[in-house]
Amino acid sequence: MRARRCTLSAETFDRAAAAGARPVPRWRAALLRAAPALGLFAAARLTGLLVMAGWAWHIGRSPRAIIARAWDSDWYMLIAEHGYGRTLYWPDGAVQSDLAFFPLYPALIRAVTTVLPVTSGTAGLLISWAAAGAAAWGIYAVVERLYGRRTATVTVVLWGLLPHSIVLSMAYTEPVLTAFAAWSLYAVLTRRWLWAGTLATLAGLSRPNGIAVAAAVVAVAAYELVRAARTGERAGWRLWTGAAVAPLGWCGYVLSVGFRKGDVLGGYFAVQRGWTSKFDFGVGALKVVRDIVLKPTLFSLMVALLVVAAAVLLFVLLVLDRPPAAIVVYTALLLLITLGGSGFFESKPRFLLPAFPLLLPLARALTKTRPGTAVVMTVALAGLSFAYGTYLLTLSPIAL
């Protein structure tokens, strides 16, 4: 039967070629396969944005101001408009320097405003929305290669319906990082090492946790080099180059901040400590968890705890399924950075948005359930996502 299908496909292609039809480019064929998933993703995010906007108008707030200039978005816009150099000093001793924010996103904003007659906020939204679409396509490409089209579609939809997925519609950097990360991982899976390393460099210039992408590329490249040495094969220059390039973005910015602060290796991390953010192997996070459990607390902190706990469980299920090493390394490091960092516990679910492989166990389970059950679960998740996203941006008293 398989041979018959292959014969029919070949005959169809030959007839099309004979008729003068041009073969469809691979990228276009891949985009056509992903189109249904991308359409569902866009519909989910547009609906969530409209729900939030409707409530914002109802309470007398500007939806555009909320998604374009709120919290970290404003820091990025000011960097794009005026460059680095802003520092805030607070009565409790906190020192917040804009050097904590990585440079790629504000550089893109500045480039767009130079070319188009738009404000920084509009440019930031255009970049984030385009990046969210590119990320959804990259996620689809990775999952389709591993588990097929159905699981890929479900994974993309789930990513668009996470409780904190409203961030994907804001002028934030998570969509940008996820786009570079997903396509870098796809390049690793398809052994396109130069692309993998280049995209990892860009991911490293996007966010502090972008180092997870470089770690995945370097880890798999190192394994390939060791395997080639054992078998007597020759490792190509593309493999070496991709691995060498991958960490340059993250390392370059961290070292440049250190040089600017007079401490090459520790300067950037001193800046982060000014934001009460440091890696303490989870000690600070456990203190917050203790307070959430034992004391009355904010609703958003309770949800953050549930999301982090679910992420840990999903990671265990992911590892048990034995995905490729690049997927495991990337996801493990993102989870480690999130769990091991202190400060801004309410933001940890946002930090985990780029960890899309965590959704694979859930997506694979949904593809095996009855269609009616899957629809009910998806609708329920959509309702939760839209309602909670609206709460985060219009009612929550703490930063996202």
C-alpha cells in the first residue's frame, strides 16, 4: 500500500512537471502545512486581546498603553528612544539599571522607527506580534518533525492558550526569544549548524535566559564531535563554527556590561542584584512558596505557584518520553534558571513561556483523547487564558 501511494505521488509529480507546473519551494510547503495551526494561534491571541481590550475600555484604561508601555515594555521603549543610561534608586536600597535589559529588542524597535513613521510602542508591538507568529511556526516545525502534524497543531494552540500567553500580544521579549529558540532547535534537529549557531546568538542577545539556546546547540555539537572522534569520522567546519558562534550573543552582552561597570565577569550580575534578582539555587523562591502556602497572598502569586509546579511535572513527563537531547537541554536550563532565580516570583510563568517543549506531554495526550473531550478541554483552557490575561493586565496589583 505504501509503495502504491509513493507511485501515485511520483506519477502526479511527473504529470505536473510535464504540464509545466513549478514545484512548490520547501519553505512554502512547510508554511502551508503549518497554516491551520498558525490560523488557530492567531485567532486565540486576537480573541484574548479583544477580551482584554473590551474590559480595559470598560474601566476607562487604554488597551494600547497597557500592551505597549507597561512595566518592562517601558524600559525597552526608553532604551530604544534614548539609549542606555537610566537608573532608578529606591528607598529600600534597590537600584534598577536599564543595563539589565538585553539589547536586541530595543535595537529592532529603533530600526523600525527609523524606517517607518510609527512610535516606539507601535514598533515594539509589530515586532512582538511578528515574532509570536514566527515562534508559532518554529514550534510547529520542531514538533511536526518529532511527532507529526496533529501533535504540532495541538502544541501551537496550547502555547497560544497558556494562562500567561497574553504576554505574546505585548511589547515584551518572550516572543522574540521563542522564535529564535524554536528555529535554532529545528536547525539542530536538521543538522544545519550555521543556522543553529547564528539563531542561538540572536536568542542570547534577546533575554538573559537566552543562554539556554546556546547551551542546547553546544551540548549537541559536543556530542557529535565526541561521536565523530570515536568512529574516526571527520567533523565538518560547520559543526565547529555553529558551536563556537552560539554563545557569542549572550556572552558578548554580559561581558560588555561588566566592562562598563568595571567588573568584567561580575558587573552584569551586580546589575541584576540591584533588581533583587540573583541565582541562589531556589532559596529565595522557596521562601516565597512558604509564604504563599502559609499566609494570605495575592491571586497572581497563587497562580504562578501552580504554573511552576505544573512545569516541573511536565518536565518529568517530557524526559520520560526521551526526546532529542537538544530539547531536553534547552528546557532543563530554562526551568533551572526560572526555579533557581530569586526575585519576581510572579514573573516566573512568563519566564517559562519560551519553554514550549513542556507542552509536548499534554499535546500528545490530547491527540489520543476523544475529539469531544479535546474540544471541551481546549475551550476551558481558552476561557481561563482570556480571563486570566485580562486580570493580569487590568486588575493585578503587581507587575507581570
